[in-house]
Amino acid sequence: MNLEDLVLLRRARDLMDREYAKPLDVAALAQVAHMSMGHFARSFRSAYGETPYSYLMTRRIERAKALLRRGDLSVTEVCFAVGCTSLGSFSSRFTELVGESPSAYRARDHGEAAAIPACVAKIYTRPVRNGEAKPPSRR
């Protein structure tokens, strides 16, 4: 992969980071990267280790966790606020990445996280896929 392709892939990844709540599909992201859908999907996976869809869903779940910790929105409201259109798919993916359902996560006490700086909390609360290493414990 050349530097020009990486720059174009980064443009699409930055769009996903900014516009995660909007309807984004591979065709739209490939267009942003000035690539065909197939080339974009293969190149993205090669560069970032996951598919564009997985990356986007991870961003959405990260944001959903923050909204659920606030506690003022229902799971359904959070689902739609982060750009998911199916509550069932959202709940399944959330459970897969976080290890508990959105309702259980929302109900849990998150008071200890309030004292942690946001930049550190983001590292430790990032959803982890099966087989991916968790950050080291600082105990």
C-alpha cells in the first residue's frame, strides 16, 4: 500500500469518526476515498486490521457507552442517537463488544469513571473484539 492510498483511507476513517451517527455505507466511504468499493474495503482492512463496518460500529458503541453512562437516555434513544437503525442489531453488537447488554451497562454504577480523565477513560473503555488484547492493568 502506498502513502497516497493511506491518506485517502484516513480521509474516510476521519469521516467515520466525525459523522458516525449519519447513515454511512461502504459505497459512500469508498467515494470519499476515491476508490472502488472492493478496493476500499480490502485496503481499509489491510491498513486498520478491521472492516470499515466494524470500525464504524466500534465508534458507535464507544459513543453509546458514553451516552448510557450519563443515564438520561433510554437504550432505544441511544441506539438511534449513535446512528443505528435496528435496536436488535445494536443490542447484539453492543453485547458482543462490551460483554453485557446495553441495559445492564446503563444500570451499572459508573461513578468510579467520573474521576478518570476522558483521554484515559477512552483507552480503557474502548470496546474490544474477541482476540484483541485489553490495555494492561495499572493495579
